[in-house]
Amino acid sequence: MKPILKLYRGYGNEQELIVMGHVFKPTSAEDYDFQKKNFKNATSVIGMFRIKTQGNADVYLIHDNVKIHTKSLDDGYFKFCIPLNEDLGYGWMDYTVSTFYDNEEIIEKGTYIRPHEGNLGIISDIDDTFLVSHTRNIFKKLYILLFRNVNDRKIFDDVVPHYQALSSAGRNNKEEQNAFFYVSSSEWNLYRFILKFTEIHQLPRAVLLLKDIKNSLTDFFLTGRGDHNHKFEKIKHILEFYPKLKYVLLGDDSQHDPVLYEAICKIFPVNVKAVYIRQTGEHKKEQTNAILKNIETLNVAVCYFKESSQAILHSKAIGLI
């Protein structure tokens, strides 16, 4: 058995590259199987939250013909923040990370994005924004996560054409896509699940920024809940990292997205172009309406919608797509 080295999509700007991943202890347990159903799927999902991480593991980033050494943190997470000394181009590019076990090198290849100058940054929540998750009902949410595999999970109607239009908005070259970020209170345990879901439904390729990994059954029952400051800090970091981009924020009213997005708009008064909030209940929330009206006073377009077809019409009306 060998340690498992998992890489996540990274991102860079003119001065810095950020890539990250986890090192997991050697295990004979199978990785999450996307094809399993019902109780077999439940067993597979629970297994994702029982995986053991490897702290203080030696990790090496191979970039621009230089090998850079660091060690994983106590929870197995590693992150390289390194200066860039030359223009390496734009779009999606490869990077390589390795670790050693019993004198054998384990190598994995990942990708990172360097957004094109002058494009949009699209930041989207996941649960109940594009992935139907029933966050308002924790028991239903856990039931679906356990007993519906990734192929059986549902996406909201018309999300895909809206996101694809946002991805190509303002770009003359179809190869040049706007930068997408999926920021969620879900944990890194669900990274492969979320990635597979976005690939199945042909959602734009994106950097995923998730919550600290969990490794106990108790943590599983609390997945996606708790303090949402993580999301605020991640979104704030993206806007600070790419200060020249204009942003579209997409979320829903099931938890704290409206409040978080209002705070972001107040801190970055010239960066946010539009805020989209999905209505998850039968009626619109008065508090969400009030927050969006306040955001509108900051010269930010807002749309509180039930169906993504409404969001598409709004994006067209304001010239976004």
C-alpha cells in the first residue's frame, strides 16, 4: 500500500502561484465509487469521511524546472504559495507534485488557471445554487447524499446554459474562458464527488475552494454546516488576489449567501457587477429582499430568482451575456 496524493485545481496571477492538495495514509479502502447505488453508495460516501490524513509528509512541487519542498500540515493538507518570475501565459496549465514512500516517488499532475486580463470572475456556491441538495432539511440532505450516487443527483433546470454563457461572456476566442470558482461549506472530502458532478453536467471548469477535511463519522453528519466564515474568507481572498477582475456572485437563500455577498460588495465597491440569489422555498424571504435592495444601492445588479431561466433573462438585460 502507498500513500494517496490528491491534487486540487490551483490558480495564479502575475506574481504568485497557489496549488494545494492532501496526503492520505496508505489504505486498502476503495476510493469513492461513482457507480454504486443505495446502501453501497452510502458505505462509499461514509468511507470518504473516515479516510486518514498524513501530517508532516514531504511534498515537492516541480515548477519551471525547479523542485520546491514543503511538508503537509497536521491534517494532511499542503499548499504551495510561490512567486512567479516570468509570464507563463494564460488559461489552464499543468503542475506536478510528488511525495516519497519507502524511497519510491509518487507523482501526480494537476492543473491551475491564470485568468485572461480583462475577464470576469464568476464565484458560485454549490449546494442549492446549482446542485439540488435540500440544505434547509438536514435529514433529507443526508439521505440524498447517502443513497443517491453522483449520476442520480439533480441539477437545477437551465443552470448549465446560464453558467456556460457566463463562462464565455465578453470573450471573442472560444478557448478563452472566464475564471470560475466554486466556493462551498462542503469539505474537501467531497472534492471528487463535486468535480465529477460538474463534469457530468458540463458546467464550466472551475477552481474549487472547500472547507477543512473531516475524518470521522460525527463530522459526516455535520457536513456543510457550522461556521460559514470560511466562505467569506475564501471569496474575499479571490477578489484580493485578482483585483482587476469584475465579479458575478451566485448563491441561494437557504443559508448565509446573501449576508456574505452583501459584505463582499461593501468591501469591494467597484469589483462586483451582479449578485444572483436562488429562492429555495415557496416564498421569497423578506430578509433576503432587504439585503439585495441594499446591495443595489451600491450600483450592483441583483436578481432574486426561482428558476435559472429568469437569471438568464436578467443577465441578458444588463448586458452581462
